[in-house]
Amino acid sequence: MLLLTPPLLLLLLLVVVVVVVVVVVVVVVVVLVGKPEGRRPLGRPRRRWADNIRIDLQEMGCVYMDWIGLAQDRDRWRTLVSAVMNLRVP
């Protein structure tokens, strides 16, 4: 049977601590220095549908409108869209 004396326990603890430190350092180096997978597309970011709605509401002067909540109600949303379309027609 293996007898664990205090010096042997300290050595075992030291080995475990060194292994943990090495693993942590490797993970940190991979995360901070490693190259991410894939590449970002060139140019400016694409304009999303939500961006278009936000810009249209800013042009109307309704900057702080809860348009997402408004879009949940079809009748109110349809009224808003028709009002915006009537403003745009010369």
C-alpha cells in the first residue's frame, strides 16, 4: 500500500497546481492570440429591415415610438404604414 507522507503530498499538490496553471495559460493564449474562425465580410454592414423601420420613423419625427409593440397589432401597424406611405408620395 502506498503511504502518502507530507513531503509526497506536497509534491503531488505542486504537480497538480503546475498542470492547472499550464492549462489555464494555454487556454488564455488560444483565446486572446488565436485567430477566429472564418472572416468578416468586406464593406459596410448590411442594412437590416429593423434599421429601415427605425430610419423611416426618425424621418417622421417618431424617434421614441415603440414600433415593435406597434407591429404586434396588425390594424395599428397597417394604419402607421399607410400614413408613412402617404407622406412619401409627392
